[in-house]
Amino acid sequence: MTHNIHGQPLWTLILVVIILLCQSTWLFLDGRKRGYRYWFWSLWGLIQCPFPLLFYLIFARKVFRSKP
């Protein structure tokens, strides 16, 4: 017997929750370490994936900037 929530297996819901919690925790810890708006990034990371992580890397960390 498998448990379904809105037609999805229970393990998919658990996987999504784990991914969102990991993403949010990393955004919070890295944002606090670097002095960015860590509450904003972590709350946004709890409700959506992967856009908060991508936007954080592009706009806050500036990972893709050109090096002199």
C-alpha cells in the first residue's frame, strides 16, 4: 500500500521538503557569513527552488562576474 498526496507518492513530498530545507539553510548560513540579507534569502529559499539559489549566486555573491 502506497500513500499518495494529490496523486504523488509520499517519498516525493519528503524529497522536496529536504531539498528546500537544505537550500534555505545554506542560503541563511552563507548570507549571514557574508553580510547579505540572509533572512530574505532563506525565507525565499523555503518556498521555491532553484531560483532563489540562482539569484543569490548571481546578484548577491556575483559568482559570474568577469575577473580583471
